[in-house]
Amino acid sequence: MTRRSITRHLHGLWLLLAFGICACSSVDCPMNSSVYTVYQLYKANGVADTLKDSLSVISFQKTPEQDAVLLNKIANISEFYLPISYQQTEDVLFFLFKNADIVDTVTIRKENRNHFESVNCNPSFFHTITGVEHTKHMIDSIVVKNPEVTYDKGKAHFYIYLRTDR
């Protein structure tokens, strides 16, 4: 083998290695591996509603250290997003309306499943909503519109129908 053929052979190996590295680095990991539930507000007659009063949402978990304020006194909204727990089968949320004068408790039951993108990506979980229960102080009813919770924030998961006598 001549020096020239060895150089060409090594050059070919370098090109092959470079193409291999480029092919492996094109993994599309999501920027944020958190999934969110989308809530839309409606009047009892099915017309989209805008909440003029303040709304805060607190997540109640198994231990007080895990409790979290998810929304804090937002107003003039018709849609909002809330994170969902990764591995609990039930999420309990407190909806505080009108500066906490009215409180509704919402319990969401769900099934959790691992979602695998690539070994290069952070682990994530997708969920299937299996049921929802709530008190009826400010909330008249909640309908599960889309039970599959993934990265897609373009689809509403819950329609919340607010009481008309509020």
C-alpha cells in the first residue's frame, strides 16, 4: 500500500466518522419535558367565558412540602395551563375565586405512562385522564374534552362551566 492510498483511505474514514457524528446529533428533544393540562372557561349555555375576578390555583400533594401555587391571582382569562404531576394517580387542586372568598376543590384521576424520545432526552410522562370530580361553589361542571395529556398545548383537556349566578 502506498502512502497516497493510505491517505485516501484515512480521509474516507474521517468523512464516514463525520457523517456518523452529524447523524447522531440531530435528535429533536423537547426544550421542556413538562406536560400541561389546558383549561377553557365557558358559560352554562356553552359560550366561551372570560373570568373577570381573580383566580388562584393551589396543588395539594401528599405532603405539605410538595404543595405549590400554580396560578396566583390571574384575571381576565378564558384559558389557562396547569402542570400535572408525573406519577401520582390523582391530583387535587384548589381553585380560589374572588381573592379566596370562594374555593372549589377539583380532583383529577389519571393514568401515567413513560414517554421515551431518545437516550439523549430528559425522561417525560404522558397521561390519560380517567375522571374528574369537583365541588360546585363557583364551578357548575367540568367536562373532559381531550383525555390524552402530551406536549400538545393546542388542545383543551378540560372545559370548565362556571355557574351563572356568580
